[in-house]
Amino acid sequence: MAKIAIFIGAHLCTAPRPQKEALTLAQAGHSVTVYGIWFDPQLVERDRTLIQTLPYRFEPILDFRPLPSQRWQRLGVRLPARIARERFRRWGQFSPELLGYGARAMLRRALRENADLTIVHSEAGLWAGVELLKRGLRVGVDFEDWFSEDLLPSAQKTRPIAQLRQLEQTLAQRCTYALTTSETMAAAMAEAYHAPPPTVVYNAFPRAEGVAPLSHAPRCNPPSLHWFSHTIGPGRGLETLFAALPLVQSPVEIHLRGHYPDSSSSWMEPLIPEDWRSRLTLHPLVSNAELPLRIADHDIGLALETPFCRSRQHTITNKLFQYLQGGLAVIATDTEGQREALGQAPGAGTLIAPDDPAALAAAIDAYVGHPETLVIAQQAAYRAAQEHLCWEAQTGRLIETLEQAIAPSLHSQPSLGGILPTSASV
């Protein structure tokens, strides 16, 4: 049995991939603890409900909720981050606070725990992971996103992109336990960093209980389109959807699910065609346990990723696998990652060119105007999710990668001098 520490940069309930990783490793007999960060009171309650039945532990390494008792903790977290951003803006000085809250706290806790393997998931975790490598600890990394390649060019000016790339390259080259989300992402990262390709573990989900495929007709009348993301906002393909709606000839309802901040309201409302407003419904976020059933209430899932960067071009997002799991026909933009996924689910979906409203409208009409075609696609989606695009099909690779990483022959780390970024004080 190995002692495994997994570090994430937020609440456990908002991190489905680390949840599945921790559960799989715990069920394989290892002692697993996930370390996260608390900042939202509602999400804290979800975390507390979630961890009651889990075979692994969860601990927050930072807690800066907007509560009177957390006032000084909140100041102690936010002020260094603000100073770091200003120093980077003025003088280009790097510090780990630029990568998100908790980088130094992750390192301190990881050094104290001295686990057999410490797995990092976030930008802040990249820095902590490299610092642990310097100290001779064994580190794993999950490239859920290609962090240095996940921003618009305009946003890169305010981010420490060069340092992120250096951290990613070090971990890609040195970590035996290295995961990512698609074959195309693994190949691109291996080429960019002159490193072995990370092990591919899809963002798939367990075979859903209580979600059954349809056999004769669409679920809804009129058929229902579903789009899901953690936040309803720009840069997620909704611009293309709203531009496509006036071109759609078939009766259809639109359902969007995600956090809807005030800033999104002022951006989105002017984009919605007037005669579609009554057919558009916004839904709040729900727990990961409830989400499969809510998705399965609909007919067609929209995965409208815009490949404005290499990360978006290569990754396969959660939503696409969740649509398959729920038995939805899928309309997805033709990114390399989404093409890879739908290539393993023949007949389950349609690929369209990114940022093409006319192509999206035609794909919607092709399903909604031909119910028999829609049902065939739904059945193909459900079948693929049950047979091979499910979490159960990923666990063998995950456990094998772990076993290689903690093998006794790997206990001794080669010298890392000269290839790592300059360390900062803990």
C-alpha cells in the first residue's frame, strides 16, 4: 500500500477528475488524501456532504471563505497574490503566487506529508511539484489542461507563460506518473517538451445508474438542446450558438447549465435573438452525482469548443463524455480532441467547423427534423459510454501508471540541477 497525496487548487466538488483518480487509487488499496482549497461557503457544504461516503480523505490546506472568522486568513492569501501580480506587471518578476492561491501551502503540506507519490493538478501545483522534485520526492502530474497553451494571445501578456512552460517541461520529462486527457494532447506535449508522452486517461465517467437509452422517440417535445460548463460566459462557443439560432428551421428548446455571474448577463443578453428568449432556459450548477440525470433530460448535447489555443485544440472536455453518458446525440466542433473521441463513438455525433453558425444550424435541423436519426445517435452515444468511453475502461491504465511510478527501482531520483526553475522561498 502506498501513501498518495493529490493536490488540487479548489474545492473537491468542482474537481471531478481528481475525485475519480482518488477513488480508483483508494479502491486499489492505497492510502489517499486529496488536499484542496476552500473559499466558497456553498461549495464547502457540498464538499462536506461528498466526503462522508468516500474511501479517501479530503483536507483543505487553505480556508479563506468570506466569513468574519476568516478575515485575516483571507487577507494573508489575497494580498501576496495582488502584490505578485503588480510586480510581474511592472518588472516581470515571477513568484508562485502568480499561479493561483496556495502554491506555497501545497509545498509545505507535501513536505510534511512526505507521501510515496505526490500528484499535482493545477498551475500552482506545477510549481510545488517541481520544488518537490528538487528535494528528491517522487511527483506525479495530471495535465488536465495544457496550462501554458490555454489562453488567448491578449491574456498571455499578463501571465507568466515562459515560467509555466518551464515547469511543464520539467514535470513532463521527470515524472513517471504523468497523465493527460487525449492521445492528440499527449503527442503534442511530447513533441513540444522532448519528453515521453503522458499516459492518456480520458475524462470519462462511470457507467450511469438510472440513465437508460431511448428506443423509439426523442425525450422532449420539442427536442431539447443542452450546453454545460462550469461558467456561462464568453469564449465557450455560445456566441456561435446564438448566431445560429435565427437559421434553425426546426422547433427546439435551448437549455444552458452553469454558474451565471452578473458579468455574463451583460455580455450574453444582447446576443440572444428576441424570438428565442422564451425558448432558452438557464439552469444552476448541481452536484456531480445529480448531473448525469439532469443531462439525460435532454436530447442533443453541444460541445462548441473554439480552438483558439493548443490546449483547446487537443483536449476532450468533461461535457462531451457526460453527453455520451447521458445518451445524448452530440454536436461538437471539429477540434483534434473531439474528433478523437467521436471517432470512438461511431454514429453518436456530428462534427462541425468551429465558429460556423450556418453549420451548427444545419446540424441541429438534421437531428431535430429527423427524429429517427436523432434516436439512432442517442443509442450510439449511450452504447459507446457503456462499453469503452467510460471511467471503468480507464482505471487499468491509471493503476498501471501508478505502479510504475512507485516501483522500488524508482526511489532514487537523478540529479535535477540545471534544468529546474529557480526556487522561491517556502
